[in-house]
Amino acid sequence: MMVPSARSSRRRADDGFIIVAVLWILGALAALASIYSIYVTNTAVSLSVNDDRLQAEALVTAALELTAYRLSAGEAKSRPTEGAFRFRLGRAAVAADFRTEAARIDLNMAPKELLAGLFAGLGARPDAAEYYADRIIGWRQKGDIAGQNNEADAYRTAGLSYGPRQAPFSDASELWLVLGLPPALVERALPFVTVYSGRADVDVVDAAPEVIAALPGMTPDRLYGILGQRGPGAANAQIVQGLLGGAQDASAGGSTATRVTVRIAFDNGRQVAAEAVILLLDDADAKEPFRVLSWRDDFDGPD
């Protein structure tokens, strides 16, 4: 019987070590390949998301430009105050609706009676509605003279870490900060208010029923009559104006600010909604036909 030599035993041990080392290297390469595959996949997904974001922004911009074109195509006195259109571009279908901001109550311009009427119509008691209207005026109005600031004192007494702006609202969402306003009431009021119309009155031809109901002296019968007579054309506007009975807080006609709602449906199933307010620039020296005053979208989820 032949006994293995020490050299052959050492060779087998070396061969075994080499095989183990090769297996480790192959395992490491497989792990690296797997990591690289995951990286490539994540990069592709990220690029796809970024591509959708860029396309969504471009499509919203296109909708705003088309809206501005429709508004400025004719004379200012015959400018449409609301409308809708649809178009397809690239791999997405786009639907856009626009309406004058004068259809909303301007938080910076509206008188107390109109603000109180809105809150009362949304469910507040009459005395509470007047209190809320006072707080809105206190938020937007400059502080008292001679070093006294009762509105700011009220915020400190309530234990709030901030005071009233005492300057115009910069955004309607500041309603959440106004002293004493219940959150549920603020949520109901936001669809009917703005800071962009620049008017103390509202356009009753395009306003929501809740806004028309807020007008001082409005009765259910007059409200139903106005809603029944509304429609496109100057004749309908004159009839509605007559039904108002000379109310100072209402008129027929839009403003240079328009709210545009855009809904995008991509072919891959993704849907995006956006809302923007644009201001038409009628000045002949303006470098652009309109300016974007606000822009919100839900591409990255709800705000």
C-alpha cells in the first residue's frame, strides 16, 4: 500500500484553498452584480419619475398659456369669465377649467358684512360669524395707533406664539392662523375665498351659490332667481344684475386674475391635478402676457 507523500497532501490542501477562494470571489461578484442590478432599476425608476414630473410641469404650463390666449384673444369687455377645454400632448391627456377670481370673496378687500355672511352660510351662528369677520379684518388691518394693539394682545392672551399679520393676506391658507376660527369652518370656507381678485365685490354670474348666499340681504327666493337666470351673454348678466337690487357687494364681470384647474392623465395610468392662478398683463409694455400668482399640484402627494 502506497502512503501519500507530504508533497501531495500539501498540493491537495492548496487546491482546496484555491477552490474556496474562487468560490468567495464568485459570490462577491454575484453580490456586486445584484447590487448593480438594483441600482440600475432604481435609477430607471427615478429617471421615469423625474421625466413624469417634467412632463407634468410642461403640460400645466401649456394649459395656462392656452387659458391666457383664450382670455386675451378678444377685447377686455368681452373677455370670458369661465370656460373649459381639453387637449392631448405627448403621452398624456389634459383637461383644463378656468374661472375668474372675482367669483370668490377676497379676504383683503371684502367688507365685514360679506365675510360674516359667508361664515353664517357655512353654518356659524350669526354672532360667531361676525366675530370671525372681525378677526379677519384684524388680521389684515394695520395695528392701532399710539402703541396700543388690541388685536395683537388678543393673540398673546390666547397663548399663541405668533400675532396677526396686520397687513394683507399673502395666501388664503393664512385663514388657518386667524384667531378663533374653527378648523372645520376654515376648511369649508377655503374654496370660496381668494387674495387675488383685488375687488370688494363678487361676480355673481360665476360665483358659487355659497358666495351669492353670503351677500347682505340675500333671501332664498332671490338666490334661486339669480341661479336660474345665470348663463353666458350680456343679456343674462343684466337680468342677474337687476335681481341684485343694487347690492354694493355684487356685480357682473370678471377680474384680470383667473384660477385654472388642470387634470393630467398619463398613458401609464398616473394622474396629476394642479391648480394655478394667473394674472393677465394688459400693459402693452409687458414682456409676457400673464404672470403666475400661485401654483399647487399633487404630483408628490397631497399638501
